[in-house]
Amino acid sequence: GGFVGESKAQILGAFGEHADVIADWILLEPREAESGSGDPNAERARAFVAEHGLPVVFKPDVGERGSGVRVLRTEVDLDDVLADLDKPSHLQRFAPGPEYGVFVVRRPRPDGSAGPIELYSITAKQPYGVTGDGSSTLERLILSDRRAVVRAKLHFETHAERLQDVPAAGEEVVLCDLGTHSLGALFLDANDQATEELRATLARLCEPFDGLHFGRFDLRVAPPHELGSGRGLAIIELNGMTSEATHIYDPRHGVRFAWRTLCDQWTLAFEIAAANHARGSSYPSFWSQMRALIR
């Protein structure tokens, strides 16, 4: 599962024969260009953009809660991240369509194998924006919006060149098109989209993962497909032990619902861990986990 510091490249690389469902990506490693040669990262990155087009998503190979993630829309944006590349990072194709978080559980069987897939939680992740009134600047619209103002500094940085523009009345300005709650996306309960077709598709994707019992797929669904069809999926990430059942963030749910869901989720995590431990899996020590968290 992983507690902190997992490599996205290691996780995505484990999809094996089902890699076709992953939104295409490459890993960029910081390195000094050899004398007389060009920057290999720049060459690979530009070849990737030439194949998939802009925008592309840039993200650290090890990251938490959207930290360091950027949507690169221009060649200048690409040059900026390449110039500052100081840790392993990804370029990933910007997959079209709505984004979802699908939390799956596979309870261990007595023989140690993983049981059937359960769709524990489904979250629709909606980009958040503001609507123009024909007279207010984008800056004023952000400051006047009760949700956007909480992340005003981030939105100001992202839209620095547009802050004094005046959107037309009714014009929707998307502030963040990444499905990350801490960056402003709106999370909505979509558990009504659980279908046997979706469960079967995710069960097939989990086959390469020995010991995958608990985690959340972040994915997009290419139009005209719908999530419940199980078709047109592009996996962005697979998150492990510290995943959340993110439908708890739907504004229609109260804090007691969130607490109850998280208690159920972590009870399940401990039950799975105990079952695996009883069959010989080892526990990391408390102090090794604390050192990893601090690091």
C-alpha cells in the first residue's frame, strides 16, 4: 500500500499488459547533460509533446495532495519546468473527459489471494470556476467567491496574466482543471454510478497487482463513454494505503458522515492488514514509518 513516499512510476509500471489503460507518461530524471550533448530530458519531453500535443501534465514522481502538479499549456511552460527539474518527475498526457476517484477493496481470502473487487467509493471531481458578470475583473470574482477565495493565492498565481480581464456576463472561467480537492476541485458523491461493467473492468486492471487489497484509482472517462460502462477509461494514478474515500467531501454530506466513513475505511484497512500479517506479511516498525513521514 505505501504510507508516504511511493513512486508513481513504480506503481504505474506494474500495470504490465494492461498499460494501454494508463494515460501515456514518461519519467524525467534530473541529470547533467554530458559535454557536447543536448539535454536528454528536453529531447524526450519535446518528443512526447510532439506525439501527444499540449497541454500535458507535469507532476513529481513522489508527491502528496497535488503538490508540484502543473498543467503545461505552452512550450514556455515546458521550458520552465525542464530548467528547474531537480527531482524525478512525470510528463503525462492530459486525458480528456470528466475525472473520477474510484476506491476499490479486495478482501484477502483464507489462502492469501485477493477476493473479488468491491467498489467502496466513487467520487466525481468537477473543476471549479467563477462566472463573469460583465463588470467585475477576474481578480474581484475570485475574491468574491466563497470557495475560490480560500485558494486565492494559488488562483492569482495560475491566472496572473488574466486577473484584470473582465469576463462577459455568464462566461465561466475555470480556475483549476486538476481533480485535486486541495487545489479547488469540487468533489461529489457518485456512488450511484457503481455498475457490474465498471467493477469487471477494474478487476481486470488489478490482476497484475499481487497483494492489491485497498486503494483508489484516479481516472478520466473519454467522451462519449460514461463511467458505468467501464469503457474509455484512462488511469491517471493508483493511490494506496493513505487513499481516502473522497465522496465524503461532497457538500451534501455532513462532518459526522465523513467521520463515520473514515472510521469504517480505516477499520477495513486494519482488518486487511491483520489478515495478511496472520499469513506472514511483516509490519514496518512505528519508528521507520515516522522517519519516512518526516523525510
